Amino acid sequence: MIASPIPGQAAERPLSPSRTRVVRDALGVGVAVGLSGFAFGVTSAGAGLSLLQSCALSLLVFTGASQFALVGALGAGGNPFAAAASALFLGARNAFYGLRLSQLLGLPRAVRPAAAQWVIDETSAVALAQPDRASARLGFTVTGASLYALWNLTTLGGALGASALGDPAAWGLDAAGPAVFLALLAPMLKGRTERAVAGLAVVLALICLPLLPAGVPVLVAALAAPLVPAAGRRGREAASGPAVPGEAR
């Protein structure tokens, strides 16, 4: 027998299967990527940053690629201003995510400044993969909250235990974030154009990887997005042949 709700008290509604799936997937991304904060903490400490500096970067910057680019350049003896400029340039992609998410999520103006702190690769991927606004908001919030909390906790742990953990690559922590993002991206490559863009981006990144500084190959790979559609249009125009005077195309 199902007990009736107490008078004056609203009955609790369990999450629907779709909302449960969104929460599960968002938490999975947050935990998987958040654990790679260990790698950043270790790398940051190895580059000579103090515990306070390492934690401040994760709290205030909170975009893994830019953080790794900054401490990597500093660890290699680079100029601090050049390292900061490289990190800023690499993190500029989040501004484009924000333009899309602003329309998708439709958050109140008072909430947007705080939500902007969570606009990164993983939260954008989870939100954009949802079929409606409510699910997108839920996925964005759960991913952002879990990832932000765990990333900062593991940054602290990595910086404190840098000497004990050793090389983060030996644990596979350096690959956790990119692997999760690729797993989210792969199901979205349904069309021929999307697959061609992804393939060309991989080729460009692999070619540039040994030639250019860290972070720059990713920016070069982004050129695949305009190049593939442009090549497709030229191919279709060449196949259709020159227009006959007086004939509508």
C-alpha cells in the first residue's frame, strides 16, 4: 500500500528517467575530469608555483587547458607575460561557448556572472547534448558544480603531494580530460561534414604538434571548421559546371 502524503505537505517527486540520466552523465563527466586536477596540482608545483598560487589558478581561472599552458610555459622558463598571454588566448574559446549557451540556457541576468565561471569545454558539451532547455540547465549546473568542486580539491591534493605522486603521465591523469571530451564529442559527429572537420582537425594538430608551442596546435586545428565547408562548396560548383547564359542556376 502506498502511504498518502501528509496533509499540507507536498509529495516528493522522484527524478524522471530523463532527468536521472542527465544527472548521471553530468556527474560522470564532473568526476572523471575533476580527478585530472591532480595532474595540474603536480605540474604546477613542479613548475615552481606555491600552494596558494596553484589553488588560486584553479579557483579563479578554472579552465584546464589554459592552466596547463600557463604552468607549462613557466616551468620551461618562459616569460610570465608571454605565458599569461598564451593562456588567455587559448581560453578565448570559452567566450564563443558563452554566446551559444546564453541562448540555450536563458539564465536570469543576476545568475549569468556566476554561471560564466563554469563555461568550459565539459559543461558546454553536456549542455549542448540535451534535447531541451530544462535538461540543458540541469546538465550544465551539475557538471559545473561537481567539476569545480572536485577540480579544486584535487588541485590542492596534487600540489600537496607532488613529490609522492611523481609524473602525472604515469598515472594517466594528463589524458583524462581530453578523453572524456572526445567521448562526448564523438556521438555528435553524425554528418559527413562534421566527420570531415574532425578528421582534418586531427591531422592539422598532429602535424603542428612537434613544430609549434603547446596550445597553438589546437588553435590551428580550429581552421578545419571553415576550410571543410569552403572546400565542399567549391567541389559542388566545379561538379555543376559553368552556368549557361540565360539559364537559372
